[in-house]
Amino acid sequence: MGSAAPPAQIPTSFGHELRACLRCRLVKTYDQFRDSGCENCPFFKMDEDHERIVECTTPNFNGIISVMDPSRSWAARWLRIGKFVPGVYTLAVSEALPEDLQNLCEDERVQYVPPKRV
């Protein structure tokens, strides 16, 4: 087996400052996104451009799952996070990534799946 990806930071608190990445649904605090960006989406450069944190993340999400071995977790595969780093994820976000950042995902050749309209 190859070595697993280093895990994402675990949220330092579980209060109102939690945010979820709109692309990969990784959950961390605003300060953690500011300090180290998103481990799955480094091309968003949230740690360099703090305006991006507000554009790329949302405080509005439902449910949390912690994943230690995404490639072997049926829940991670079901949530389509099986290829992401170990960490804390939300089950669902209700907002879409802004169009310019959707285009950036396309340029970076990474998949972006918008939330289902309810």
C-alpha cells in the first residue's frame, strides 16, 4: 500500500465559526482555513487570499462525519469523499461554488459537483 495522504486539520472548536469547503465539504474553522487553506483544494489558495475563504466556504451545512481512512470507508465513498484526505466533512452543503471558482476547478481538472436543488 502507498502511504496515505496526511490528514486535514481537525476543527479546533465546534461552534458557529465552523465552515465547510463548497467543493470538497471539508469542515474547519475560519481561522484554520486562513492559516492552512483547504487540504483537498490547495488551488483555491485560501491561505493566501482571505477573501477566498468567504467565497469558497459556507457556515451553512448539515451533519458532520469524521473519516480516518476515506479510501476504505463505505460512507466516504457514498458521500463521494473517498479520494479526499482524512478529516472532518459535512454531509451536505446547500450553496454552490461561485461560477468563477467552478471555472477554476475545470482549469485545474478537478471535479466539482454542485449541490442538488431541493
